[in-house]
Amino acid sequence: MKRMHPSRRTRGLTLIELLLFIAVVGIALAAMLRVFVTATAASADPIIRRQELAIAESLLREVQLMPFTWCDPDSPNFDDATSAAACNTVETIGPEAGETRYGPTYFDNVNDYNGFSMTGIRDLTNTAVSGLAGYSANVAVTAGTLDSVTAGSGDALKITITVTGPDSSTVVLQGWRTRYAPQSPY
């Protein structure tokens, strides 16, 4: 007599189980790849942002280190004047005729930088800085109110530096410069 054994299930996966497994893994893998692609695409942004900030900080420091006097620094009494009335040539916002950042007649006062712009970052010798051709910078210098110093007095200037990166993102950095009269140019 033949003995009947209860049927044993064979080990392994059915075709339906295998297809479901492949579908679930495919969906999970696609979601993970999307995260990696987004992270990789955004990883260059901090480099551009840092470079924009470095350019803005450097240009702001350059402007803030310039003299801020009542008289044009070409006037003989520019560092002794205590008001505009004592000047042969009164300093006004914007560069005087012929003054540029690159010479031969250089900017000689903070407010000479008002309206200055460059496409492709250049150093003080007008040499293009390698790797920064895709950046641009603009400077605005305006009379400002700073605590008890009013804009009408002209004793405080707000300096705004705007740097645009190759991806069209921008960084805006602002600083202040106040006048102390009489003032040494350094």
C-alpha cells in the first residue's frame, strides 16, 4: 500500500511574489535616486554662495577703508576741515571727473565708489581674477541715518554691495562709514 504524504510546499518564491518584490524595490530605489540627484545638484550652491560672500566682504572692506572727509582729498586742507565751508573742493557722492578704481586717478574717498560696478571680478590693478568671470558686483553709497546721526547731516554713509553669481543668485551686504572731523586720511 502506498502511503500518502501530506503535500509539502516547495521552497522559493512564486512569480507573483517576485514581481511584487521587484516593483517595491524599484519604487524605493527611484525615490532614493531622486534624493541623491537633488543633493548633488544643490551641492555646488554653497560654493557659489561662499564666493559671492567673499567678493562682497572684500569689496565692502575696500570701500570702508577709504577716507571719509568733508573736502576732496586732493584739497590741501582735507584732513583739517571741520565742515564743507572750509573746503576748496567739497566732496560729493560719486567719483570726481576722471577718478576710477583702477587709476591713473584713483578713487580717494568712500563716496567715490557710488555707482561702481564690474562684470567679471577684477583686482585693484584691473587684472581679472581667475575663475570669477561669471560674477558681477555693484556698489551703492548713500547718505544714511544711523542712530542719532541723520541722513541730512551727511555724517553717515550706507554702503551696499550686491554680488551676482553665475547662477543669477545674489548676495547683498551692507556696511556703514561715519565721518569724524577733522579726520586723518588713514
